[in-house]
Amino acid sequence: MKLTNDKSCSWINDLPLRTNIKTLSVNQECDWLIIGAGYTGLSVARKLSQLHPSQKIILVDAQLAGEGASSRNSGYLVDTTLNDGFTSNKELENYKKKADIYELGIKAVKKFIKEYQVDCEWNECGKYFASSKSEDQKILLKFSETLSKLGYNHNLLFNNELTKKLGTSFYTVALHTKGGILLHPGKLARAMIDTLPDNVQLFENSPLLDWEKNNDIISCNFNNEKINTKKIIFATNGFLKSLGIKSNYNFPLTLTASMTRPLTDEEFRALGEPNEWGVLPVKPMGATIRMTKDRRILIRNTAEVHDPSKMTQSELDKRSIKQKLGIKKRFPQLPNDIIKSSWSGIVSRTRNSSQIFEKIDDHIFAAGCYNGSGIGVGTLFGEQIAIKASNENSDEINIIESRSKPTWLPPQPFLNIGVKTRLIFERFRSRSDV
Ligand SMILES: Cc1cc2nc3c(=O)[nH]c(=O)nc-3n(C[C@H](O)[C@H](O)[C@H](O)COP(=O)(O)OP(=O)(O)OC[C@H]3O[C@@H](n4cnc5c(N)ncnc54)[C@H](O)[C@@H]3O)c2cc1C
């Protein structure tokens, strides 16, 4: 498999160029092999190194570490979600289990940034679930009831009050949750790479092509090299399925996003100089939109079934037009040509929005599939799957394993037909807020 990511993600372009990149060039043997160096794989590596300081740990990635979804996301470290896609949050007990996992995820990221003094533009400003349709107030009132029962601090806002906060009169109603955090996803991923312990060897631009288990050893084939390992942890998220991991339980979706240049003083003044904010849609296929600390606007308003290994420039350009229109709808006073970059990224989904945290056998483990909310949960699951793979236990593992497991998905072509039909339906429902 060759991953050809576009080179235009603003979050990645904000970072200094790395110079210490090593590619797999000779055969290796190790105690632990981790496939995928996003938040999950990087956290697995950090934890394994603490647990087994004298063992050989190898981490590989098909592209540059951290430059998959982990640096390409919208930077919401969530405490609660309203839409996980296709399921509703009706059952309070299930919702609480999910929110408990989000809380543990926030704690895991917080601990990491505190321990390593990481600057990732952390802002505990909460987040808005907002809609331009006043009838969506009903959905938000129901959500508010759930949050009140669970003790989450939140409040409802309307029209002018929202315009003042966001600098746009597009939205008529919103629910603000106080617990969410906004951050720079690329800076977080880069910090995880820069602080990798010495007993972790990282090989980049080294895609795993196939693997097999022979007795107690797992043999992995790369372009011209092999790695034989005693234990393997798959942390490839949207690419779990392509490596044959839990294939009937997860599927990839491609998201695209665009970011503007920083607004000028004059443009920013015209919006009323709002503080940094982040809006998530009330209906699943509406736009995620953020005003960053340095006055850039980020918008993500597509999710689709697409070849996860690449998106051509012309395909990306078409999606960028949709994002330009999304910005124009909300900020008609801004010029037309302020989008600086557009990019795509892969997320992994399950049918019932449950994540994958799995011992496949004594030697093979997998964590991933965060349904679009993987900053905190990925960091948490990475650490905890390392503990589980080391035959240890933790309170966190008990909480993670008490949630419902992903449910079975139909085989192709029925899966794609089903997902595409659902996306069309959700796009129609959300059309005013794209
Ligand atoms: C546009 C966008 C917006 C998002 N917004 C948010 C958000 O606001 N908040 C949030 O919490 N989450 C968000 N997400 C989801 C979040 O980014 C992911 O859940 C998270 O990055 C998952 O981390 P990960 O390490 O499991 O996977 P990834 O970051 O995808 O890392 C997996 C790695 O595996 C590597 N890999 C794949 N196949 C192979 C192979 N064969 N051999 C070797 N390596 C391989 C890939 O190159 C990749 O680097 C968003 C995602 C996208 C794309």
C-alpha cells in the first residue's frame, strides 16, 4: 500500500521540518512492533518503553509519523459529543460510559502535555453545538437534559448573544459545553514524536505490506525488508481494515478540511474581534468550523466513502470550493480568496460508534476507530492497549471494556451501498448547515 497524502495541511505546514527521519533498510527482530505512528501508536510506544525499558520496541509508519489524521484533524479534544454519526445518544447509561472514556482521554492528553511541557495552543474554552435552524432547539434541549443528568456544565445561547461570541449571525441557536478543549493537533502529534523514548526505534515511509503469524512469531513484510516480532500492536485507525484487522467491524471515511490565512486587523474588527471558538454541527453532516487563536478560520464540511490512500489535487480543489461557500455563508463580509490550504484525512468508523480495543490473540492487539473523536481517546487507548498487551490491568481498561463492542458490518458491496445511502440522507438533513 502506498499512502500519498497531499502536502497542504496548514497544521503540518506550521511545524518546523524534521531532519531525523529513518526508513527501514535492513531486516529486524524485536520484542514489540507497533504499526502506525499517530496519537495511538505514539502513545503505545511511550507506554511500552516505560513498562519494558530493556526490550526492543519498533514503531513504523507508512508515511511521516504523526502526519496522518493525527495532524490533520480539527483539534477538538471533546468531553461530550452530540452526533457520533448514525446512532443517537438515547440511552443515558451508554452515553455516560462514552463520556467517561472521553474524560479519561482528556486526562491522558493533559498528563502528557504537563509532563513534557508541551505547547499545543491548549485552550479550555469549551465548544458550541450550533445550528442555523431554530427548530434544532428541540435537539439541543434534549441534549441539555442528558448533560444536566450527568452533571455537565453547559448553557444555551441564541441569536445576538451567539453573534457576539462567534462574529457571525449565521447561527440562531447553540449549546455551549464548558469542558471541551481546542488545540493545535499538529503540535500535539509533533511533541509526541519529539519525546519518544530512546528505546523506541521509529521507521517512517515504511509501509507494512502484509503479515502472518508462524507459531509465536509474527513475520511482517515491508518493501524489501522483514521484521519478525514477538508481539504486534496495530494502531493504523482508518487502515485497520486494509491490514485485515477487525475487517467486519470498521470502515474508513475520508474527510476534507480547509483553513484560511490569518484575518487582517480590519477583517477581524469587522467580525467584532471574537475570542477563539469552535462550533460542531447539530446534525451530523453539517460543518465543523473554528476560529483559531491566530484568527484563521478552519472548516470541515465533507465526509465520504473514498479511496483512503490518496485524493488527487483536482478532487481536493472541488471540495475546497464547498468549503469556500461554507465560509462565505457565515462570513459574507470576508474576501472570496482567503483559503490558504485544503487537505484530506482518514477516520475510522464503526456501526454503533464504539471503538476498537482488542486482544486478537496473545501476540496480536489493536486499538483504533474513534469515530472522529480520537485526540483524547487515541492517546488513552494507545497507553491502555500497551498495558493490556503486557498482561497487566488498570481501572481505565475496566472502564474501556465495560462499553459495548463494535457491531458486525455487512460485506462489500453492501457495506459501501449502505454507508453511501446513509451519507446522502444525512447530507440532505444537514444541507442548511454545510
Ligand atoms: C479532517 C479531520 C478532522 C478531525 N477532527 C477531529 C477532532 O476535532 N477531534 C478529534 O478528537 N478527532 C478528530 N479527527 C479524528 C482524529 O484525527 C483521529 O481519530 C486520530 O488521529 C486517530 O489517531 P490514530 O493514531 O489512531 O490514527 P492516525 O493518526 O490515522 O494514524 C495511523 C497511522 O497509521 C499509518 N499506517 C496506515 N497504514 C499503515 C501501514 N500499512 N503500515 C504502516 N503504517 C500505516 C498511517 O500512515 C498513519 O500515520 C479528525 C480527523 C480528520 C481526518
